[in-house]
Amino acid sequence: MSNHTKNITTLPQVIIVQNCLNWSSLGSVGRTHGWVQKAEKYFDFNPVDEQYKVSFASVHFDGQAEFWYGTYIKARGRVSWLDFFRDLHARFSSLFRECVIEEFHKLRQITTVEQYYNDFETLRSILVSEGNKFEEGYFIQSFISGLKDEIRLEVEKFDVGDLSRAIFLARKQEASLNNVWHHPRTIARTQSAPINTSPAKPQPNNSSWN
């Protein structure tokens, strides 16, 4: 087996093309800058001749990216890695941006605040890196609105001026709820005095006594 073939079979999974919902690489409509950066890092540690870079990387395309590449390479023939990146970005960047924005708007806390924040921060960093301009208030409101109701309602009671404050309050409320659920207070049961259901006895009228 040649070194070139061996390299193809051992390409790290981070470069395998999946879809934008997994935020992993290029995807069917994926993140071109991030995908190319990962590929170039791989080439730094596993040198590949410049003329083979495009075909080498394309082995790991699937879905819409794979179909696009088949048509593209037939029309263009051999292209440089730089030209390939430019064409790749022109084809998929806008679709990826729309995909990420859609996923960002749909994001909701399902498990822990920490996991929700990790997913939120991943999408937020991609939105910012792709040139989308949003005010800090937009991200604060988006984060709070995606929290579980029992956490969101408590966070909304406070004047949240920045995202770190919102995260702190969400974690604090989650910890408080976990403490209640996992360590409920033991309430001592007290014996109630028996209730007298018999008719009340008539009380003597002091005015009747001489």
C-alpha cells in the first residue's frame, strides 16, 4: 500500500464530512473555513503533494458536497488547493450560515445548563466567525429564552446585563433545584389534637346567677 493510500485511510474523523447539525466539518451544507483549516492542519502533520490535496480531501465528502464535487471537478479539471477552497466557500458558505441561524433559533435546554451553554456557545462562535453581526442583548435574550421554564422564570426576575451573568444565574437556579430534588427536607410529622365533633355544650350565663 502506498503512503498516499495509507494516509487516506487514516484521515482523522474530524475531517469526515457530515452535516451542519453536528457542527463537525463542512457537512452537506457546511462550514467551509473550519473544514479547510482542519484539512490544512492534517496536511501539516501528514504532508501531501499539492497536486493531490483536492482529490485527497474530496474522498471524505458525502451528501450534497459529494454531488457538487463530482460536477465541479468534471467542469474544472485539475485545480489548485487555494482555488478549490474559494469555490467551495462560494458554494456552501451562505447555506451553512442559514443552517446555523436556524439551529440557533431552535436551540433549547434539554439536559443540563452546562450542556445547553456548550451547544449555545458553539453556535454563537460560528455565527460570529461567519461575519454575522448581532448585539450582545440578542445573545442574552436567546440564551435565556432557551432555558427550561423552571430555570428561565427565575433568571428573568433579575436585570441581566451580560451573558456571563445570565449563565451564572441559570447555573445557580439549576443547583438550587437539584438540591431540592435530591435532598428534600424531612418534615417532622406532628400528632394533631383530636377534633371534637360533638355538639358544643351550652355555657353558663353568669347573669342568671344570683
